[in-house]
Amino acid sequence: MIEYLTSREFLILFAKMIAIFGGVMGALAYTTLVERRVMAFVQMRPGPNRVGPYGLLQPIADGLKFLFKEQTVPGTANVLLYYAAPIVSMIPALLSFAVIPFGPDLMIADVNVSLLLIFAITSLGVYGIVLGGWASNSKYPLMGAMRSSAQMLSYELSLTLSVVGVLLISNTLSLASIVQAQQGTWLGFIPKWNIFLQPVAFLVYLMSGIAETNRLPFDFAEAEAELVAGYHTEYSSMKFALFFMAEYMAMATISALVTTLFLGGWDIPWYNEPPTFLGFLLSALFFVAKVSVLLFIFVWVRWTIPRLKYDILMRLGWKVFLPLALINIIVVAFFIARGWL
């Protein structure tokens, strides 16, 4: 049976879409500035600080630069797939935010199987990289695309299996319900966040998430010292920018999921937020603060840990993270069977 939205419900839904997607795109732009400033700090140099006060207008300048750069297309490229690849990379990461709860009742769609939906959508992101590498008809992009596909297959298993323990404890696939299950405290002062029950799963998920986003020390799809620029070597202008936007969007998606699954989501420990606008706003801000800390960890790891060897990358995925995720599932299932969880 089809249910139609009333005018008021439609306006509320539209306002949520504007707030979430507008906020995400704005945060995406300034994450690039944070990354460049942190990179400069690690390398003991100023970084971008000329455009606007403290360099705050630098992301806008970068966007305008990409917008007006010359559009180049390799003469032997598959033009249709060449143009489609950046869009295919961007859309899955952006769609994931439709079901992520930013606060109590602050989500575009409350789906009962929202976690399963996110895994299904985000797993499509690798197609954009593979299409971009293949459609460029160049050896270095193709090698980067092949590396990325092998890397995504290897770490997708440990990424999804590490969440099974959380699902067993929460007994739901709804992200909003998972957050609600983490509210409250143990012994009056320990938050009921899953990170305290699932520390191994948290580390496996976070490290696998870094590998899934092709970030250092797992950036073998780009590997500038080996593959020029990897899968996007032949891209320029806004097509090049879309690939980087997709990468940062995937970082935000992973950070939001880590916050939701392991860090209590919008929950504020030791504070029972009342059902008022202030409590609603504080919950949303606390969620954003947790995501911001995780995004900083992504940046920090990139500029402090060197790239691993490719055999070490594959060995970590298959011989370390995957067994740890499986052992974690067995241990959690045993504890639940004994009635200890």
C-alpha cells in the first residue's frame, strides 16, 4: 500500500535533506583544508594560509580553480565510461548519509535494515575506480584500478564481519536502534558504548575502513611514487576533483558508521538530553564532534605512517584482520549463549 506524505511531512523531510547534505558537503570542503594544514604542521611548514583569514577561503578557491581548469580527455579513452567513473565513485558515498542518524529523529530515511543498505551501497564505490582506470586506456591507471579492486575485496570481508558482534549484541540492523541500545551507563559512569564491549571489532573496523578508502598507509591505488597518480592519472579539472570528493566522502561515511556502531552515535554520556530543541541540538553537535575526531585520525595516520609493502597489505587483510573478526564473532556468540551479554 502506497503512503503519501502530507505537506508538513514533505517540508520536514526536505529540510532534513538540505541540512544533512548541505552540512556534509560543507564539511567535505573544509576537511581538505584541515588535511593540508595538518600535513603542513607534520612537515614543519605553514600550509595554505593566504586566501581569507587563516586560509579559511582556500577550499572555495580550490573549487573555483578546478571548475575553470581545462577539460582534457585521452584520445584513446572510452569517453562514456571515462566521464561516468567519477560520478559512480561519488554517488554511493553520498547516498549513505540518507540513512545515518545524526541525532534523535535527524535522518532522511529510517530504514529497518539501514546498515545492510549502507554496506550494499558503499561496496559499489570500487566500480568507479575500476571504470576510471580501465576507461583511461593507460597502463598506470589500469594497474591502480587492479590494485584497488584486490584491496577492496580483501578488506571488505573484515570490515563487514567486524560488525557482526555489534549486531549480535544489539539484535537489529537499524542504525537508530543500535544507537538507542548504547544509551545509559554501567556502574553509573561507564558509557554503554560498544567500543567497551567490542574493542577488537572497533580496531579491525577502523583499520579496514582506512584501507577501504585507499588512504595511507594503504593507498596502493594511487601510489604516486610507483604509478604516477594511479587510477586518476589521466583525469583533470572537476573530474579529478570528484574522485577526491568521493574519497573524503567515504572517509566521512566510515567515521559516521564508527561513531554510530561503536561510540554511541548521538548519545551524550552522563547527560540525559530532554526532548527539547536544545537537547536535540546538543546530540547532533556531539555526533559531529565524534565524527570530526575520527576524521582527524584519518588525516593523522596518513601523514605519520609510511606506505606498507603490497604483500604486507594483503597479509594484514587475510591473515590478521579476517581471523580477528571471525574470532570476535565466536567469542561474542559464546558470551550471548551463556547469558553474559
